[in-house]
Amino acid sequence: MLIPKVGLLDDNKEQLLINQNILESTGLATIVSACTKAEVFLKDVVNTQPEILFLDLNLGDSYMTGMEVAFKLKLPVLFVSSNSAEYIKDIEKLKRDYDLCVDHITKPFTEEEFIKTTKRFLKEVAFFKKENFIYLDFKSSKRNKIAIDSIVYFSADKANGSDSNNKQIHFTNRKSETLIDFSFSKMEEKGLLKSNFITIHKSFRVNSNHIKAYHKKTESIEVEVFTEQGKLESKNLQVSENYQYLVKQIKK
């Protein structure tokens, strides 16, 4: 199993350091972000791009709770908190509405308990990730197995490569393809959740995990796509007025 990139958020500096040392010394995770404040953490993860979160729930400041951070980032999360029971309803909602791996361990806990809980949680995340793909028909080939995380956006805009009633799909790791018989209205039936693939324009459905920035001046988002030349390049997509608020909230 590949070692995941993890972001840690806990307002107790001592506990934060203990958790970080355990995860790194056991080789269970690579810590890419470790913060005591939600505001700092949310800015940091834009650059560090963790795959999994370990979050305290009550952070001792009024900016945001750990649960609010989880709902904003929509990543697999292990809550490490003394009051997990108070948030059971929210934990259930996070699992149900966003189809995420979510677990918790209640403070205080021993190092052995923390390691066992983490190992079980990481196994669940790894198993879930294996299933995170769909099959799509391209103009050039049928039934292609595609990792959902590799999809940056879908386009119905002729200027972006679409033709007739077909759509164009753009990736992080391969050249764009023309999709056959693909409808935006039936994306969820294929496993492409509206919570992940958001509407920014009548012609675009974008994987929110791949939005690098929102540019207010041009009212556009920035993404990176794999080009015909075989490299990743930045691309700006126009955001319609009706969807600007949603995008701003995501990149807040």
C-alpha cells in the first residue's frame, strides 16, 4: 500500500506533535501539513494537497470547527477528538452525502489504540480508492476504465473540443478524449457525484478537487490538464454568474 499524504489539525500542540511522530515513525503516513488553527490549515492544504485528514473537532477558536473543515475539504477523515459522540449525526451525514471514508477515535487513547485505529482506517481508505473508477465510451475506444480522481472536467463547448452532442473529457494524466452518448443529466448514474463534479457553466462540469484558484477579475477558475503535447498546463474556464458564489465558497 502506498504511504498516504496526511494533513493534521489539532489545537493542542502537544497532541499534534504526538500524532505526527506516531504516524511518521511507524511509516503509516507522510505528514504534509500539521496545524493548530483551521484558518492556517485551509490555506496550507491548497499547496500541500493531503489525501487524508486527521482532525480534532473542537479547535478552541471561532473560525471553524474540525467538522466544518471536513465538510469543506471533502476528503477521507479520521476525527481525533474528546467529544466525537456529540458529532455522530454529522459524521453519518459526511459519510452518506459525500460517500467518504470517515472514522473517529476518542481522546484520551493509548499509542497502541491510535495505531490500530489508524491502520484499520487506512485499509478502508485504500479499499475504497480501488473501487473509485468508472467505465466510459470514447470515440476512439469503448469501455475505458477511468480513475475518477484523474478527471479534471467535462466540456460541451465546441471551443474546448466537443463536437455534435458528444462531450469532451479532460484529464490529469492523459490526453483529452471525446465521450460518446454522455449526458450531464446522467452523470450521477455513472458514479460522478454532483458534490464532486460541480456546474460552473452550462458547458462545464468540473472536479472540485482540481480547482486550483478562482480569479475574480476574469470570473474564471484555474485547472491543470494534460495536453496534446504530453504535459500538464494551466487552463482557465469561465464561471457563469449563477455559479460564482458556489465556486467562491469552495476556494474560500
